Amino acid sequence: MLVSTQPAPRGQVVHRDGTTLFLCSIGDLLVHLSAPSPHGRVVEVFVEVMEPFEEPGPEPHPWLPASEAVFVIGIERSNIMGESVLVYRSREVAAEMIEQNPGALALDFDALQLWWEGLTGDAS
């Protein structure tokens, strides 16, 4: 879902034509990236990063280029729409969450997109 007034969007994309769009979840960001856009290709992707053991909420978080973030899957959270994908600033921070959640995995952005393609069957 695109958002314009939510105080804490979870993903941000900048298109070739300069259009910036904000998305309310990492799942929605991944869906957006897999679809053609009238604004041209995506040239930058940013995500909000969380602190360890922080519950997702409406408050703003720092932005980080998606290529620098670490994405953790396999931890259920009740206030996330769709698949739960948590975002951290480093592997060390993500490891703190994984220690407490057996079965969780840390992925870089490329691996996250491959995981998403396998989950949704979208290989575009």
C-alpha cells in the first residue's frame, strides 16, 4: 500500500523520473519492485531500520539504503501486514534477534528479493 500521510512508512523508492513513493511494509515494497511502473525503473530503495527487540509501531525510524540493511524473516509480529520482515542496520544487530528466535534467518536485500519470488511465485 502506498502511503502519503503515515508517520512511519517502512519502504521508500525513487524512480528514474524522480518520483518518490512510500510504502507501508516491506512486503508492499517487494510487490512494488516486482511490478512495472509508469515512473520508470527504480533507482534507489530505502528502508526504515529497527533496534533489537523493538516492536514495529507508527513512530519514525532512521532510513538506510536497502542494500546496506539486514532483513530478518521467520519472526512473527502481530502488527505487521503480510509476511513479517524485520529490518536492522547490521548483521550483528540482526543476530541478537535470531538468537532469541530459532528458525529465523538474516538476509541481504538481494537474498530477500529471491526469497520473496519463491514465496509468491513471482519471477519477474
